[in-house]
Amino acid sequence: MRRPSDSSDRPSRLSIFLRRQKRLIRPLLVLAVMVALGAGGVTALRHVGSDARFAALRGRIINMLPLRVTEIDVTGCVLTSEAALQQALGVRTGDFILGFSVTAARERIDALPFVDHSVVERHLPGTIIIHLFERRPFAVWQNHGHFMLIDREGNQVRDQGMTGKDAEAFMQLPLVVGPDANTAAAALIDELSAQPEVRAHVAAAARVGQRRWNLTLRNGTTVLLPEGQEVAALKRLAQLQENIRILDRPVIAIDMRLPDRLIIRESPLAPGDNERDKDDTQPQAAPTGTQAPDVPWLSLPDTGPRRRRA
């Protein structure tokens, strides 16, 4: 005869649940151990990699690991160069994707001149995604002794002054000077971009009377552009540069304001100069053998005492 079952001998609900889940718990525990060992191995590898003595060992271990970088996707990159971005990222296609720090890469990218901030993501097994959020400075505007970055519409772009990465941006962008130069800069810079031979020589552009421009070249020469005729004047200047290298000549000014002539203001005569014996007021002819413009040339020496012919 069976004795009535005692409720105290029955197994608890927890033990019943654990027995039922026993087949699932074991694989989960094994997977957790493997993940822990892998994370520990990667951490140890990074610490070992900081010591030059273990560089060879680190290289062998990395070459044995899977998870290589197969794709690097970049969005929002307009002003930032590909070479600068690649150097700041610090990883290339084929490198071990877990072998670089996402945080350190983002900090280096954020330090680039035209980057406001960035997002760097690592998507296993082999993709790195970079989202750039750039500042959009178009030029540097100097007004009343103050320098500021401006956008294409002439509005000020947030910057930190002439320090850090902003100093690099100030050095790379075109400089415009004077009142109203910020709002008129876009048209002039676009016209200069259409004439790269001229733009390569231009160091700054000054707004005169809020109606026309003077260009300052890298050799110190001033080019006086006509009001409202900048496109034609720059095309003419590019042709002169191609034919007679006018922008490379040591002159004080090139005046293009008159529609029918080009006026060159030369440097003052040095004492003891015997190369000029003719009257300085005579027009200077265009060099022979070149396709000079159809307008006459007039040389205007600097004002001052003139050397008379002996």
C-alpha cells in the first residue's frame, strides 16, 4: 500500500525550470566564456602592441585573426581631403577591424580643419562608416583688422580664432578685405576659379569703395580690376599670363580699369641704372614675337625725381 505523497518532497518550480532549460544553459555558458576570452585576448593584444618588443608577435597574431576591414563608407565629405581623412582614421582596407579605437579615430577626425564633428561606426564583420558634419567656410574676411571665416552668403562661420585647426582653415581659404567684401566675395572667387592660372598668383582681394576689386598677388603686385567687368578682365589677364607671363614680372601695379589700354606701373629706377636712356614718358611697346593684346601698353614709372639724360 502506497503512502500518500508528502508535499515537502516535491521539487521547487525553480529546479523544474532549470532542468527543462539545462540543454540551453550549457551552450550559453560556453559562448559567454568564449566571448570573454576573445575580449580579453583583444585587450591584451592592444597592451602588448604598445610595446615595440612585441610588435612582431602582434603582427603574427593579427594576421591569423579574421574580421578584416572590407569597406569604408564616408558621407558628408566636401571640404575635407581624402588623404587627410584617411590619415586621421588610422585604418585601411585589409586591416583588422577590431585593432583600432573608434573613439581615438573620431577625436582625430574632429581635429581636421573643416570638420565640426563626426560619427565613426564599426559594423562587423568588415565595414567602417564615417559621417562627417563639416563647417562650410568659403573665405576669410578681414574687416577693420579682424579676421573671420564666412560662408558663401557672407555670414560668419563659427570658429575659435587664429588657433588650432581654425588656423589651418584660415591659411587655406582665399582672403577678402574691406567693407562689403563678405557679401561680394562669392562672385569674384567663382570668377577666379574659372581662371586657375590667375588664381594661383592671388594672395588677397580688397574691395574698393564697395564697387570694385583690387587683387594683391603673391609677389606684391596690385591688379586694379574694372567695376562690373571682372570676368572680361580676368580672362584678359589669363591670356596675358599665358603669352608673356605678366603675373611673374616685378611690377608695382597692373591697371585694367580703362577699357582701351593696360597701364603698367613699374618699380622706381635704381641709382646708377644705365639701361634706360630714353625719356620715361614714352609708351612701352608690347614685346615682339608674342600675341599681345590689341590695346597699347603704357608704362608709368613711380613718381619722384627723374634721371635726366646726360
